[in-house]
Amino acid sequence: MLAKRIIPCLDIRDGQTVKGINFENIRNVGDPVELGAEYSRQGADELVYLDITASHEKRKLFSDLVKRIAQNLNIPFTVGGGINEMSDAERLLAAGADKISINSAAVRNPQLIDQIAKGFGSQFVVVAIDAKFEDGKWTVFLNGGRIPTDKELFSWAKEAQDRGCGEILFTSMNHDGVKQGFACEALSQLSLSLNIPVIASGGAGNMDHFVDVFTKGNADAGLAASIFHFKEIAIPDLKNYLHKHNIPVRLS
Amino acid sequence: MHVAIIKYNAGNIMSVEFALKRLGVECEVTDDFEKIKSADKVIFPGVGEAETTMRFLKNAKLDLLIKDLTQPVLGICLGLQLMCSYSEEGDTPCLGIFQEKVLRFEPKLKVPHMGWNTITELKSPLLYGLSEASYVYFVHSFYAQVGEHTIAKTNYINDFSAALNYKNFYATQFHPEKSSDVGLSILKNFVERVV
């Protein structure tokens, strides 16, 4: 049976893994390659590396890092951050990334999804959506949650799917960093309305939150950062816990 | 031991090379016919679309080269599908090494089939030492039917061939290079046990 995936997310700035709360107050948590390899040994199913480096010059550093990750990691990994055009996707594919995630650039230029999917396959394209629930609707935000758009979560996700993306990574800005659980209701609606996998992000604080995200939230994968980085939850414990709750997971 | 990884217009071939290097196996990504023919083992990787890839292989005459190889060959993902007789993707006649056909998943569940799934009914030195229901990593929207060359099965929407073998030709639908320790064991078996 297809397993539900557990995905640690590593935010990278200037070649180091960092973690902020609500997109702010960033702290350094270690070497990305070593941390990734350690997560893989512990049973992580996949990794996401997000480049949050602001400057253009340092993007080259990230490609070099992606190559080192590819050389050392034996599970799939997605890279995101700063992908604005086809050539960025190409550069990261050439560095050995299995998938790329695009966020703001896809909103600004939805054609980019079609182009990358056509060029490298749907499996290569993850569309990441940061959305916030306010005034009765889920509004899509850009630039790490700073700029609101006129797009709405469900219709944008559907459009991204129709344009050829292979997965949706949905982060609820209301839930991110506050550790009170995932946005299960919205996730479930999203997952059931799409026929591509949905990765849930934002809100993991304990193991029951993961049980909920796979049962009530109908997510295909659960992503989290700080609870793994700060060792609040160990991946083997989490996998055993999910297994006990009859959720199919890969146990090593 | 020298392994040739066939270079063509497919995505992410490097990850196979990196995995072999982690095992300490000497390997080279190449489209040089002589190097491919003289290698001890050959890997035919693949991510992409069947019709355009088959056309590319034909134009480069790699189709004939692959069929005529006599050393152990391992096809991966699209590599497996192209080694079958036919693919529904683009209505494409393929290499015909395996008589099994490649069909599109009925979208009763999410497609692509993406993530970790189990392989069962294992029967081949390629899969030596693995437990039944080991997890491996898949990403695909088309599948090879179960047939007489099936050496491992997986179920998603329906049963399909997770791995195939006929004579010196082996293939996996999943990505051993991305399948953690289980995947490394399979690559190691291919290098050390398959003759």
C-alpha cells in the first residue's frame, strides 16, 4: 500500500539550515547535507530544501549545495526558493534535484508551470502555496507570506494541477509555527478536489497532529521543520505512532 | 567491474551515478557505443515521456544497441517501460525485450503513483536479501502489466510489474537510486550477483 510520507523541511540561508517562526526570528540549526543524511537514516521519506537567501549572487552557492545533497542523499528531495524561470529549473535539475517547488513565480507567471512540466515532466514540478484564512476565504500570499494576491487557494491549486504540476505543497499561514495542528479542514477539501498528491505544511506540534493530517486532512504527505530540527519529535517514534494508528507508513 | 550508464535525453541520470559511487562502483555516464558495449554492466535509466524518448533512441540508434547487449542490463522507471513491447503513452511501439505492455493507470486514485510502496512476490537474484513488502520509491503514471517476466509486484489501483527480468535484461519501475538502503541493496545485487 502506498505509504503516507513524512517530509522534514530545511530552510537554507547562506548554505546553513535555519528555522524561523511565522517566517520571522530566524535561528541557525546546522549543516544541510549532514542534517538531511541524518533525517534519511531516521526514516524520513523525502526532504524539502528551501533557499531563503535574499541575494542573487548567493544562488550559485545553493546550486553547489544541491549537488552535494544529490551526491549524499539516497531518498528523493525537492528544492525551492528563487526559481523564476526555466533556466533556474534547468540549473537545479542539472545539479541533481528530483523536484523543484515554485511559489511566487508561478503566481506571477502561471505559464512557468506548463513550461517546466512540459520540459522535465510533471513529477519534477511542485507548486507551493502559502495561504491565509481571513474574511471567510483562503487568500494566496507571495514572497514568504508578505504580499497578498487576488488568488484563492482552491482555484489556484486546481489551475496549477491543470497546468501540469505534479504535487501541491500547501502551507497555512494561520497554522505555521504555532504548533496547534495542521489546517485539516482546508487540506481535506483541497486533497479531495485534486487528483495529484497534497503535501500539508504548517502547524505540526505533536504526533497526533500527524494522525489528524492523514485521517481528517486526507493529506498524502506531512511536512514539518522545527519539531524535527529541535528534536521535539523523533521520526522513528512518529512513524511507529502512525503505524499504531493504522496509517500506512514506511518503517525501516 | 565497470558500469556504463546510458546517456540520452532523460532527466536526472546523475542520481544513478551518485548512488553507484556511494557503493564504490566504478561507473560512467556515456553515449559512446563502444564504451557501452564493452562495459561489464549497463544501466538504462529514465525519466521522461515514452514517445519522444523512443524517437530519440531510434534516431541515435541506441534502440538497436540496447537490444543487442549481452551483459546484464538494468532499466529504471521509463527504462523499464521502454524495454516492454508497447506503451499506451503516445501509442508507442517500444523495444520489445519484455512482452508485457505498458498501460495508463485508471485515475481511481491520484496519478502519478508517487511515493513509497511495497514490492511483493520477489523472485530474482536482483532482489536477493530483501524482505517481502520492502518499501521502494515510485513516480509514474503508466505501468507494465504483470506477466511471465514479472519478478516483483506492486499494487496501486491494480497489480503491476514492479520489476521484470528476461535473460540478461532486468528492470525496475521504482527508483533504486532513491529508495534508501533497500534501493542500494538492489543496485549492489545488480553489480555483484546478477550475471
